[in-house]
Amino acid sequence: MKGKALKGLARSLRHHQTEAEKTLWKHLRSRQLQGMKFRRQQPFGPYIADFCSLENKLVVELDGGQHAEAQEKDAKRTKYLEQQGYRVIRIWDHEVFANVTAVLEYIQKSLEAPSPQPSPLEGEGAKRKKDLNRI
């Protein structure tokens, strides 16, 4: 799925959220968590992330029971997002219902952690700086 079709699906998913997504979104929207902006159902290449903070390069995926059988697909999605410089955390739906405060604390700590890979631009800048030092 590409382009407009993926955006249309993301829009549809925003309008038909699961109960866990609705519950978590109440706490993430409008910069309520550490003043960080989150988006929901954000397209990334061929995938749609449940929630993400573009500023912090963090993706939050909520997993229901169906994800126990989709581990290979989830691993592929995680690998793709990490290659884009994002850190991916996974939270079970039942954890949101059981203790949303603990989930929010986990997300907050994850916001403070560095992304799994440095930005490609940082690598280029470091290379250029080395080249300049040789002159």
C-alpha cells in the first residue's frame, strides 16, 4: 500500500481507534506528556505507527492479542522503523487498562533515551569534520 491509500487507511484508523488507543491518546494528545507532541496512526513508508513523537524519534505500538501471532511482521516493522532512526516500544493493550500511569512513565523514560541509530546526517557531519581536520 502506498501514498494516498496509506494516508486514507491511517485516517480511517484514527476514526476507528481501539479502546486501548482511545485511552492512551487521552494522555498523549495536546502535548500532555512532557510537552512532547505525539501523532497517532502516522504513516512511515509501508507501515502505520500507532503513536509517534517525531521530535524524539519514538514510536509507540499498542499490541493486542492478535500480535502474539504476528511477531514476525512486528519484527519486520520494528526493523524498518529503527533503520529510519526511530526507537520502537511495544505495549500490550491490557497494560494500558491495568495501569496507564505506569505506561505513561515508561513512555516518558523512553522519550529521554537516545534513538537506536544516529541520524545519517550526524554521520555525514562527523565525516566532514574529520576531512576538514586533515587540511
